[in-house]
Amino acid sequence: MEPSNETTTDELLSVLADARRRFVLHYLRRNGPTASVAELANHVAAWEADASVSDVSDGLVADVRTSLHHVHLPKLDDTDVVQWTDQHVRFDAGNETVSQCLDIVVEFDR
């Protein structure tokens, strides 16, 4: 039996279990399907610090960017939730399963 390229329910739930990854997906859905890693790092850091992008320290942005690069974006890419290169991330807004699950977990993040 050939392995499937589709994301399994367990993989999707594992991806959505982390708040940082959920925010990346929220951001991409709200602001367009493509963003630079630097843009995502700035906005995730601001969200986590409950501050504006201009008020977040460079150190926090660097920490977030490192974790996005080494942990979160590879996991999102491995499960085909996003397509990621070293500099850009693209979310497939047409992926109904991911969008529906994200809609559900958004309610719990409020």
C-alpha cells in the first residue's frame, strides 16, 4: 500500500495544538496567503507580547524567527499545511479541512 500525501487527522491536530503555529495560519488567512518569514516573526512576536509590531524587541523577534525556522514552519510544511522556503510561507486557503479545523480552534483561542 502506498503512503498517502494527505495530512492525517492526527497530524493536523498535532499541528494545530501549538499556539504559535495557529497564529501563523491565522495571520496568513487574514492577511493573504503568502508572507515572508520576517513578517511572520514580527507579527507572532507582537501577538505573544500583546504589543504592536513596532514595540516588540529585536531579541524577541529573533527568538520567534529562530523557532519558526527550526520548529514550526518545518512541521507545517511537512504536513502540507503550508509551503515554506527559507524566506516565504504560503498557505493554501483552498484546503477546506485545514480551514474548517482552524475555524473551530479559533473559538477556543478567544
